[in-house]
Amino acid sequence: MLHEIPMVFTSDGVPLVGTLVRKAGVLGARQRGVVVTGSWLNVKEQMALGYARALAERGFTAFTFDFSGWGASGGALRHWEMPTQKVRDLAAAVDFVSSLSFVGPRIGHLGVCASAQYALRAAAGPARIASLVSVAGWFHDTASVAPFYGGEDGVARRLERAADALAEYHRTGKLRMVPAYAEGDERAGMSFKMDYYGNPARGAVKPWSNQMAETTWLSWLGFNGLAAAPSVTVPTLMIHSDGCALPDNAKAVHSRLAGPKQLAWIDKGTQTDFYDVPEFMKIAADRAAAWFEETL
């Protein structure tokens, strides 16, 4: 039986709400600890909680949380995807988990999709991450992200709308919202068909409001998710496939890592398969558990 315990910690003075998942009912039983995070525009009850439960079943204490401005957490800038803030939140989460007497002493991190690039930067700098696993990691820079949004013209349109939304925020104090996911809607964060985000049995869960601040484009489109790789010296496992997002970028990140590393290239599976499909979650969770047992 899994035990899910609500927890609260702070990042930059903002209260963040998380869930601690473990199989051991007695808090005195110390386990290896892993912080788990999911994709952009997500809340903890989506893919992150699924992987936290999978790791807990394998003998770890797993912790997932809502970033600043998302889900149950505080933060005035709601639904604004801010990579640098998320990096700081990750560092704060690792510090928090490391303070628990029944966890550690060294803390790992498992990042699914876009949070893997935030974890990469966190591991290179402010966070005391001792071991890192990316699952279907999304690592983008300006050139590689543009084709997802219609190339240079599509990026320019989004940046123009984002600048207008920022000006509106300065005038009114309110952030303009667009859907995080809406098939065919160019204003949405994700507009191509994705069953995961449209299906209540998968990612369209009740705690997820399906909102994105339109100012998000100002911080998302220019972020460099590959640059930190040469500064990452902690043991790093990357789980990816040809069907996952930006496979060439994942290979480039792996080639530049400065510490012990392993690239687990799976011969099947799409990006969203690794979000919640049991077959692919098992592959990823088994690999991650073995890696953390070896490196934590």
C-alpha cells in the first residue's frame, strides 16, 4: 500500500504544495529519495504523480510538487511558464526533501519531458541533485523549438501577442490566459492533437485548469535547454526513443554531459507513451530505479 502525504515548503518565499509518496508506513524507515517533475504547463497530478507512485512501489520515497504559479502552490504569476523560476523551485524542492530525516542523504531527480531541461540546468548550478534521470526529455533551443510553432513567422506572431499581453498586465495587473492545450488553436500552448491532454482518463485531470498565461512565450521560446549539459557532472541516465520529441537534441545533451552517463534508447514508444502508458512507464521506472539504486 502506498502512502501519499501532503507537504508544503517554500521557494523564494512562495509556499509550494507537494505530495510525498512512499510504501513504508513508518517514517523512521529511511529510503532513497527522488524528486519527480513532469512537463511544461502541468500540475503534479499529471505524469509526475504517476512516476512518483511507480518509484515508491520500487522502494523509494518520491516527492512531486506544483511549481510557483501552478496548481495548489502559491505565486502571483499564475500559469506563466518561467524556466528560470522552475529551476529555482527544483533546487528548493531538493533542499526540502534532503531535510527529511527518513530520506536520503543524497537526493535524485526524475524529470519527464520539459522539466528534464530544467533539471539539467538545476543540476549544473543551484540544486544539490546527486543523480539525474530524464524520461522522454524535451531539450530545446531557439532553432529547434521554432518548427513546432510554424517557424520564424509563427514564433514572431506568438512573441507579438505575448508582448501585448505583458503590456496589458502592466496596465491592469491581470495576466491574459489562453488554453494550455486546444487542438487547432494557434493561441494555445499546445495546438496539435494530443490525446493525453484531451482525455480525462489521461492528462486532462480535474486539478489541471488547462490555462497558460500568454506571456509564457516570452520566456519559453528563447530558453536554451541544451546549454547546461557540459556543466553537469552528476550521474545522468537519459531514457528516450526515436518517437520521442527532439531525439537529436537528446543525443546532443548526452554527448556533452561531463559526468557518468548512460543513454537508454528504447526501440519503440512515442513522447506521450512515456507519460502514462503502463508498458512504457514500466520500462522507464525500472531503468530509473536501477540507476538510482546504483548512484544514490
